[in-house]
Amino acid sequence: MTATEPSGIPPRPLAVPAPRPRSEWDAWGTEPARLPAGAKALIATLLPGKAHPVPRRSSPMLTPSRLDAADLAALGDVVGAGNATTDDAVRVLHLGGKSTPDLLRRRLDDPQSAPDAVVSPAAHDEVAAVIAVCVERRIAVVPFGGGTSVVGGVDPESGSQRAVVALDLERTAALLDLDETSLLATFGAGTTGPQAEELLGARGYTLGHFPQSFLHASLGGYAATRSSGQASRGYGRFDDLVHALRIAAPAGDLSLGRAPASAAGPDLRQLFVGSEGAFGVLTEVTVRIRPRPAATAYAAWTFPDFASGAAALREATQRGIRPTVLRLSDETETRVNATMGGHLTRLSGCLAIATFEGADTAEAVRVRDDIAAVFGRHGAKARGEDPARSWERGRFASPALRDTLMDAGILAETLETATTWSALTGLKAAVTAALSTTMTAAGAKPIVLSHISHVYPAGASLYFTVVAALTADPQEQWARAKDAASRAIGEAGGTITHHHAVGRDHRPYLEAEIGPLGVEVLRAVKVVLDPHGIMNPGVLVGSGEGSGTPEGGRE
């Protein structure tokens, strides 16, 4: 029997990882980030006396639990009394995600909206039983992995239900099955990125999925949001890595994916990859793995401008050259990153970095030489290995830096999109203009940085970072800017999200991308799988009971 075969008995894990520390309730990660060497100079330039720092609070006031003793006992009967709790010290760690609006909200004096309880099942059958209890008692269920959503994907909203629980999947973390012949590994959905790499690395394998949220996010979260890791050119997006899924939904259980390819109708896995817990809970994820690379090579170049750099990335990608990591920063991002690192005059133009993995050094270097030849035709200048190695050392640090900048009165937030190569330049200009115009009108002229970090034969992603002085109303400041940028994305033909997912924040823009009928298709799926509307209300398509729409009506 494999780990994904329903048996009524929880599978015995092959290995269970060591626990990972939780992020702080009001910040990213477990400890504050230090400002880089050149940050003070950048802040002085950016903030000529306009800053409005928003200090952190020592402790929060939480909304009281709406569950009674009978509710808690029913949930405890499923997962064990100690694993269903209304303790504020646990609830505070499940207030939602980690966007800048989330973190700003936690610095306010207002009571923090908390889940009414946190429930921690250990395996698929317990998840299914918790869902059954919640259907019976009209309790909403928000699946919770690492809590790293930046689009409102794990907010504790009850919708039309009388209460809401955070379904914490941390206890499901385990390597459940390993097929070394087929190079497939099955994990409990709560397994984090570092835990998966630890368990696979001990056996000589890697998943190769390293998003910026890697230190905290879970594999179930990767699948539920269509995550794209920083090594996507070499390993693919997470949806490319998913072989099979096990799901517990209010309407029943599903086990999907039994062959590397199939013509047995539409691929039902795709209903759940990207579903963000709106249809059910991903409890087990089977992924494609690879032997760990024996060698890694590094390289960096600068291009005269963003257009020449993008053309070089396009040619290399369309020719099938596959570095593991491939990134191109625009002129502003190149300059700001150099300043933040204390290298004021070392780099100019647009910086591209890449890493190359292989079974041996010769293989890695061969790919590096192939891409160098392409880049040279587009005016690139080689900059050695140091910029790429430096990026790799700090690649997971940026989210925590937002908190430190917020302490100093600086807003630092991101958004992302993707489009075709032919539309890329226009999209970049439109979003940059929307952000600059809107934030300047609000009284804080921003710095807008952009880079390409995911490439495809037909197009690429664009990732924007916005840095500005915090105004007296920072929530409104960012909400207006994000709305303007989101509308610009749609008008320029980009997708509202390449890898952050829809959540609640992007729902207003989804219909413009997939059409009214597309939204109705998603709602119909929700009606079948979640007829009472308990699953993550408000995410993706709404939360209404019976109709799959908010409050039972059309939006």
C-alpha cells in the first residue's frame, strides 16, 4: 500500500522532520532583519522629513472566540483535546498572511480578527473528520500551512458561518512515500520547504523549489497557490512538479493523479492546484524529485538597458538553454540593490544573474557558456560570479526587511504579473506609471523597482517592488496604489497574478481575466465540492452557501 491509497488507517511515515519555528505574529520570520550597509543613505534620500513610522505593539488584543464548549469538545474528539484550542497564544499566530497591509493592521490598536480556534489534525482522515464536524456546526475552515500569503489567502473569515477555525496542517509534516524508481515523493501537506529538502537531501534528492517564502511556506501551500520558485527555469513551477494529490472536501475525498500523463478527461488535479482551500483541503502532495546536483556554477552580466536584457533572456529561453536560476533587474533595481549593498559605483545598467547546475562542473559550465554567447550578442558585459553568489546568500531575507523599514517609516511592498514577450515592455511601463502617479498624488513619491525572474518561450513574469515614505494613512496609501497597478495590469494584457495567487485581494480583478462564464465555472465547482460554503470563505470565488457566491447571490 502506498501513502496515497485510502485505507482508513493513517499511513506510517517514512520520516518525520524536526519542527520548524513559527513566524512572529506581527512580522515575517523569527527575528528582525538588519538594514543593509547602504540603506541609511537611501532612506535619507527618499525621506526628506515625510516619514510616518508605525511602531510594533508589544501584545495584541484578539477578538473573542465564538465557539462554545461543545464545539471545542467535538473538534477535540477528532484531533485530541490538546490539538483543538482557543488559547490566545496559539490563535495570535494564525491571524492571516504576511502582506504589508496585514503587518500594518497588526500594528494598530484595534482588536485583531483571530480564528475562533486552531485545530491541528495529524493526517488525512482527521482532516476529513474535522471538516464533517465543521459542516454540522456551521464553522468555516481556513487551511493554514506556513501563513505566508500576501494576497489575503488565509484570513480568518467566517463568511456566512457562525465561526471560523484555522486548520493548522503542521502535524501532517512527513515524508509518506518515496518511489526512487519513478523519482516521486509523497509528503503530508504541512511539510515546509526546508523540511522537504532535509528529508530528501538525506536520501540524495531535491525538490528544487525555492520561492522567497521557502523558509516558512508548506508544500500544500505551494500547490494551493501555484507557487513558482526562484529556480523555476531549471526545475519548473510547482504545478509542473505535482504528480498526485489527496484532497478532503466537504463533499468527500479525492485521490487524483496515477500516471505521468493521461487522456482520461480534463485533468482534475488542476481544479485543486491553485484552489487556495476554497474547494477542500490538500492533505497529501506527491511531487517529482531529482538527484541533488553535484556542481553549481554562477555568473552575472550587465546590459546597457532593460530592453536589451529582456531580448537576451527571450533568445536564450526560446533556444532551450536552461540555467537553473535566471533573473534580470531593471536599471532602478540594479542601482538600488547596489546602493543597499554599499556598492555605489560598482554596477550600472541592468544586472542579470544566473546559476547553473549539473551532474559535474563541466555540465554546469557548458550551459553557462551557452548563455554567455547569447548574452554577448545583446551587449552584455560579464561581471563574474560575485553578484550571483551574493544574491543566493540573501535570497530569503527581503521579506523580513519590510518590517525593519516599516519601523523607519518606509513602505516596501511587492506585486507581480506575467505577459508575453511582445507585451512585456508596455506592461512594465504601464504598471510603473500607475504606481508612481498614484503614490505621488498621495504625497509620497515612490521608487519603483522591477525584475524578470521566471521565463517561458512565450513570455515572462514581471515582479515590482515599491518603496516610499509611509503616509499618515498607509493602508489607504497602498490600497489605492495596488488598485491602480492591478487595473493597469489588466488593461495591458497581463495576468493579475503569476505566483502570489488570487486570495481575497485579487478577486475584484479575476473576472476581467477569465470572464463571467469562467467565474461561474469556478463557482459551480465550489457548489459541488463545498455545498455549505465552509471552505476558506471569500477566497477565489466567494463563500455563499448553496450557490457558491457571497451571501448566496451574484457579486
